[in-house]
Amino acid sequence: MKKIYLACPYSHRHKHIKKIRTLQADVKAAELMEHGYRVFSPISHSAPIAEFCSPENNSSYDFWLNQDFWILEVCDELHVLCIKGWDKSKGVAAEIFKATELGIPIIYHDTIRGLKVNTW
């Protein structure tokens, strides 16, 4: 069974956009799990935990990359959910760079449950 790391953008100045992005990641992760993959979705995992972190760690890019990259290193594939902003996301770019550096294949998704992601 393949181990998948699901990347998607998260940070945004508006809280409701962050919540929508988390929901999209959650639904895509569930979809991939139902197709037989083992999935780690850093947004799904970290967003609820971030609320309990100190403000300096909650907003620390390096803190979260450190939490996530060790898992990417043991995954078979990086899957990128191409929701609005994915191509401008510093985090997604770092995840793609790291996967490329490690020789991990990258798969891009523009649908969630068969719907184009820009229709959400």
C-alpha cells in the first residue's frame, strides 16, 4: 500500500480561506484513503494542533516544515492538491523541492471527488 503525502496551500490572511483549504484537504485525503492509500495530510493533521501551539510556533514556517518533512521522507509519493493558490504557496514549493531532491514521484490533482477544485 503506497504512503502518500498530500500537499496543498494553507496560509492566507483570511481565516475562512484557511478553513476552506483544510476542508478541501480533508475531503481529498478521505478520497485517497478510500482508494487504498495510506495518507498523511499535513494541513488536516496540523491545523487543529496549531491552535494549541504558542503564537511564535503557530505562525512559524520552519516549525511546521520540521514537523512535516520527516514524514515526507518516508512516503512513496507526493500528491499536490492544486486548489487556488497552490502555485504561489511557499510551503507547497518547499514540499515539491524536497520530494524532487529525494526522488519521490509527484502527482498533481485538480479534482476532489470528481469535481474540479476551482468549483469549490
